Amino acid sequence: MSITYKDAGVDIDEGNETVKKIKPLAKATFRPEVLSDIGSFSAFFSLNNSKYKEPVLVSSTDGVGTKLVLAFKSGIHNTVGIDLVAMVVNDIIVSGAEPLFFLDYFACGKLSSDVAEQVISGISQGCIEAGCALIGGETAELPGFYNDGEYDLAGFGVGVVEKNSIIDGSNINVGDLIIGVESSGLHSNGYSLVRKIFFDINNFSIYTYFEELGKTLIEELLTPTRIYVKPVLNILKNHPIKGMAHITGGGFLENIPRILPSQLVAVIDKASLEIPPIFKIIQRLGNIEENEMFRTFNCGTGLVLIASKENADDIVSLFNSMKIKAKIIGEIKKKDQEGQQIKIL
């Protein structure tokens, strides 16, 4: 008896239907540099050399992690696509680079073109928010590798910055101020711990309503990661930034020291931090020590900038004028000989 690829679990027709559905979603993100009519096995992007003297390409790749489990449970698939883009482009912008284009990898056990379309719609929305083009990707159907209804996502992005405009933290000095920019919530980190606390230990439903949040648990947990690209590019037009840190896995304690010269310490004023209710709930229900919270979660601050005293207030005002809360949360000081590079006091 003859068998087909579909009998083995791979539906080529469903794959073709997926491509048909996502093409307009990708096209909506195109920048003028996208050469959309060339090639079918690769994507083409023409760098505008007239804009740069010494262009440097900046790349990043990331995923969404176990936040995807909540998309599977709820059937809400569009927000994790935004997360995927955010995790990549926010890592690119902290170098001062403008994200240019993005590619995604969508792998599943059994392909549903409807689910894939929802995911890609979120990726498309994220790319539009970041001003980058979704120029390609890969959809892989892997029966026996993923359970039905499950998938994984990976994203890859490329940006560009003038060589003499790279932001790497090397110019940070004693007396510079630390600016915290609000997150939209948990973003895409710490979800293994979050799921353990809410669902394994406390047996909440994803639809449990929390008065402190003013919404259901799933609404809070699937809130997409804030994309900081356009606000930061707007600020960089007029104000120099000495260093930026995207507060992802590792929280404050692991990410801020990555941009500091070895002889300096970032001193954070804990009283200046506005901790959103979701983090307080997590800490209370999980009986989590404060140090672990700042090491695992963004705790309400998704982006940290370091600027001179002369520019810090103007940068804060610009963020606030764009309806994004920002405030000065600390100062750069000289490190003790054997001291840590971050202190939260």
C-alpha cells in the first residue's frame, strides 16, 4: 500500500496554505530597502550606503521561552509573536542600532495554518512597532518531536549603526545618572518560575481574576513585551546616551553590570522603583527573596539608560512626552575594590 508524507504527519498543503496567509502580513512590514521580487529561497535587503560612512551590522537572536505554554493553554497566539520581535529588537537598540529586518522560525508538531497566521500576525505587528521588515522565515512541521497543539518560536534580527555611534558603555563615568523606563509587565522572562507559583503550587486557573491586577491572570501573563526601538531612536536624535541595558533574563543584577566599565558600580535607589502589582503577587505567593526577584524579573523596569547629569532630565521628559514612564533611579559611582557592580539600596 502506498503512503504519503501526509500519512507520516507532514501536510504540505497546509504548509502552502500557511504561506498564502502570512504573505500579506509580511508585506505590511516592508521597508523601501526590501527587494521583494527577487529570489524564492532567500530574502534580499539592500543597505542604503548613502546614509552611513562606516556602517556596522548588529545582530541578535532569541525566543519567547515557556511563556508559549500559556499561549497553548489559552488559545491566544497573537501576542507571543510581538514578544518574539521585542526580545530581539530591544537587544539591538541598546547598541544604538536601528533594526532593519527580521526573520522567524516557527516549528510545530502538526501545522495549523490558522494558529500560524495568528502567531505571524503578532510578529508582523511587532515588526511594524519596531520599524523593521519581516523578510523571511521558516515553518517546520515536526511530527513526533512536538505534541499536537505545541510549537516553538525563534527570531533573528539585523540592525545597523554608524561605527562612531555605537553605544557600548565605555564612556560611562562617575556621576552619570541611571534612568529606568517602565516595562509592560513580565515581558518574556521568568515564566518557568511564574507557572510553578501560580499553577503548580497555588493551583490557580489561567482565568482567575485578581483585584490587584484589574484583569484575569492570563490577560496579565500574556501582555506582550514593550518594544523600545522608536522612542530610543527618537531620543538619540538630540541626546547622547552612554549605555543601555535591556532587562531580560538575569534582571537588574545580571544585565546592568554588562555595560559598566570594571571600576564602576551602579547604585539603584530602591525607593525610586515603582514595582507593579504582578511582581508583588509573585513575590508574596512564592515567598521569594528580594534578591531573587531582582535577579529573575524586570520588576517594572524593562530598559535602563545611563546618561550624563546634563542630559538625564531631558531624556526622562522625552520618554514621558511619548507616554512612556521613565525616571531617574540611581547614579554611577566608583566601585569598592572587591565590590559588586550593582547595588540596590
